[in-house]
Amino acid sequence: MIRRCVVATSIALSVAAMPTSGSAADNGVPQQLQQIQEQLQAIQAALTGQGNSLTQQLQALQTALVGQAQQLQTLQTTLGGVAKARKFYLTRENTFDGSEAPSACAAGYHMASLWEIFDPSNLVYDTALGHPSGDGSGPPEFNIGWIRTGGGSGVGQNDTPGERNCGAYTINDADTKGTVAALQTNWTSGAGVIDPWVASTRACDQPVFVWCVQN
């Protein structure tokens, strides 16, 4: 029955496609009218006798479509809940002193804590924003960048990485130190406490790259 409806629809579309002006139409108007009458009769015949049976089939089809839509919505919700890998990058410019580091990252990113980017294999390096690596599309090694430590406003001349952070990266004087980090370059050395990262300190007035991570 549904098939007959499809046939009827196809016939109706062919009616709409007939020429209605110009010489082709003028020369065959009686013939075209006859064709239209025959096609209308065919449509009527296709629909005659369907009654409640056709209505029931259409209702069943509608119910099936509603079920499919609900399944699609469930799938979309499930896929939307899958965590996407966060992006991170090292700024292309190494011109940021300690007090400028928090504002160095692009919109949608912030200055990273080491613990946010500690495992690069769980992240995606943003090559459009980040400093390029020499031999691939991942993060560069060796280049140091200011990094948040997760600690308090560590100030002073103590050279312990992780303890100094330019007064929570608000200070840019030579008498205060901050922490910088880079990916390990020597793969044969023993694993450090923060492997694969290495860290050191820099005076807060020094221009350095900045590590950024997606919000």
C-alpha cells in the first residue's frame, strides 16, 4: 500500500513537470489534458479502497520513525559525553617575562600548570598556535616555558623548581625566580621525578616561552 502511494506521488510529480507554455504546450494541449485526466484517474485508483488500512500503516511508520529518532538522540547524547582530548601548546614567541606569562595564551587557553599537561600522550598539540617541533607535529623538546606549579606565591632566590613562581606570576624583577619546564631531550638518562619533563628556574625578568592548555 505504501508502494502505491509512492507510485501516486511519482505520477503527481510527472504532472508538475509538464510544459505549460511555449510552442510544445500550445501544439499538444488537448493531448496533455487527456494525459492529465488519465494520471489523475490513476492517482484516484491508487488511493481508492485504502481506508483505515492505509492510515494504520502510516501510523505504524510514524511510530517506527519516532523510535529511530529517540535512538539517534540517545546516541548523540552518548557521543557528546565522550571526553575529547584537550589541546596544549608552547607559545611561538619567547618574549614573556614572569608577570606577562598568565596573559600570553590565546583565547580559549590559559597558562598551564605542569600537572595539567604532565602526560602529553593524553593531549593534542595545537600546531596552529604552538611553537613547531623540528621533526613532526607534536610538541618541541628542549624549549623551556613558564609553567604554573600549583603552589603558593613562591618568591625569593631559591633555585628549587616547583617552589618558585614569580609570586604567582605577578612579578618581573631579576631578584625573583620562577619555574620553567621543557620536555626531556636526553632519552638515555635516568627518569626524573617529573619525567618526561625537566624543570629549572629563571629570573622573573627574563623573556621565556609559555606553556598553554585548553580551558
